[in-house]
Amino acid sequence: MSTTAGMSRQAENKTTLRALLVEDNADDVELIRNELRRSFDLTSDVVQTAEEFRQRVKAMVPDVVLADYNLGQWRGTEALTTLREEGLDIPLILVSGVLGDVVAVDCIKLGITDYVLKDSLGRLPVAVRAALQDKKLRQERRQAQEELRQKVEELSRSNRDLEQFAYVASHHLQEPLRVVTANTNLLAQRYRGKLDEQADKYIDHTLDGVRRMHGLIQDLLAFSRYAWQEAALRSTDCNDAVAQAMKNLPAAIQESGATIKYEGLPRLMANGSQLRQVFQTLIGNAIRFRSPEAPVVEISAERQGAEWMLSVADNGIGIPAEHAEDIFVIFHRLHAPADYPGNGIGLSICKKIVERHGGNISATPRAGGGTIFKFTLPALSASA
């Protein structure tokens, strides 16, 4: 291979580079250009004043800025301020004759990408490549973050659309279901016992299916309402919320002999009726899924920074650790309806309420039997 051909191929492999030099010494300009031409297909321009720099950097939009530290009337580090004011993400490398360690560190803190001494220009191409690589990584990271933001926005919009569909669909399903229910009841009243035994079974199965469908639709409507309902937060006493929840469960508490222990619970930022619903569901579940022993529910709270961690612990049959997340999925059940009635909606509503408050909820097995539900809610601000 001829020397000329080798040099031609090497030139073809060079990376194109647009460089803006901030330098007032013509000899230094040529030295910098010559060093860069060894490694890059170079296009460059030179400015000396702050105003020239502002005008040229906007017109040229270079890949890199190479600036002397001291330019008489202004310093090369001031070019960094101009880049930020113009919203330009362009690496700035100082190329200076003398730069002490303290000054160098201060420049890096300001945001200078790198610095190269004029008596070590052989390092300049390496510094430029590193700066361009860092810029590429920043751009890729910003692009990834923007794509993630768009995906999250699309997912949120899809979730809102699904929740709206669930509400509208369940609302409109009620009328045809009422017609089916009425006609099935008429069929049962007129023909039960007048046809054969198999017909009576068909009627009973139909009535049972209609009742379950009615319950599912009502639960879906309830879930959709909480999904759409604004959680107007105000100072709320957790003790009052628990007391109100217990007032709504008098029969279950009395029949099971349940004991509900709570005291000294905090005031926090919450929607009172929704917080009552969370406690009512957790207490009701503790009673429904109880062990042979009388239910004991212990409610406590712990301050954790800007929020409160509330715990509702019971001595019931417990939840296997592998199902600790599944139980919050809408209509997900761990037990057959014949064993424990319900449609698997209560904990889904709790999760929706807590998340609408900016918190999270989880369940863990309790040592010695039972389950501990923990959820977080925002604490009162200092001015509240």
C-alpha cells in the first residue's frame, strides 16, 4: 500500500469536529489547530471578545469550545455563563499557558469540562474525545428520561381511560341487570316447584349468578369512584376515623367478640371519609378472616419524616408471603367465595385511596400468626 493511499484512508476515518476557539494569540491558534487536525477533520473559527463569542456560538453551534483562561478584558470561564444563558450543551475545555491546581479545581467546579496546558497540547485530542463522549452520554440520558416521561404520561392516560371506562360500563350495566333480575325473580315465583327438579336448579343458579353479578358491578362502581374522586386533604384525626369505622361494623364486632386496640393516633393530612374507609376495610377483613380465637386488632402509628406510618395488625389466619402483593389486585381472591364471602375489592380500594394520598400500602405476615398492614400518609405541615 502506498503512503499516499494510507494517508487518504486515514483522513477518511477522521471524525468531523467543529471547534470554536476563544484565543487572542495567533500563534497559539495555529498550534491548537495543527494538533486537532492530526486526529479530526477540523472546521474551526476564532473569537476574542465576549460579544463575538455570543454571536458566533449561536451561529456556528460548535461541537466543542476551546478557550484560553485569561483573555485580557474577560476570562474564558465566562464563556460557560454564555453557553448556559443560550441553553447550549457544549463542552468547554480550557487551553491555557499557566493554570494552578487551585484555579483548575475551581474551574472544574464551575462546570468546565477539562483543561489542557499549552505546553501539553498532545493531550488535547484525548480531552476533546472524552468531552464529546460525555456529551453523547448526557444526550442519551436526557432522551431516555424524556421517553420514560412520555411512557409514564401515556400509561397514566391509559389508566384514566380504563378507570373511566370501568365506571361508565358498570353504570350502564346496572339497567339490563335489573331487567334480568326482575324477570328471573318472576320466573322463580311462578314456576319454582311446578317444573322438574332440574329446572329448579337452573332457576337457583341463575338467581345466584345475577346476585353475584350485581355485587361485582357495585364493587366496580365503588372502585371507579375512588379512582376518580379527588382526595381533598385536610387535618384529620385518625382516632375519629377508627371510631367511625367501628360504628359502621357493630354487628361484626359484637358477633365475633373482636377487640380493637388504638389510642394516641396522630392528626394528619387526609380525606376523612376515605381514611375511615381504609380502617373499616382492614378491621372488617381482620374479623372476616379470623382464626378460631377472638379477633384482636391493634392500630398504631410511627412518625417517619414528612409522613406517618400506620399499622393495622391482626391475629387472623394470615396471608402467605408470596401473596402479599396479589391481595391488592382488584377481584383477586385467595379463598373460595363459599369459605369467605366477598369479591376481592376492599384492599384494591384501600390501595387506590392510599396512593391518591401520595402514600403506599403493604402487607406482611405477623410473627405468631396474623397479618400486619402498613400504609403511609402525609403528616401535618409545621404551619397547619
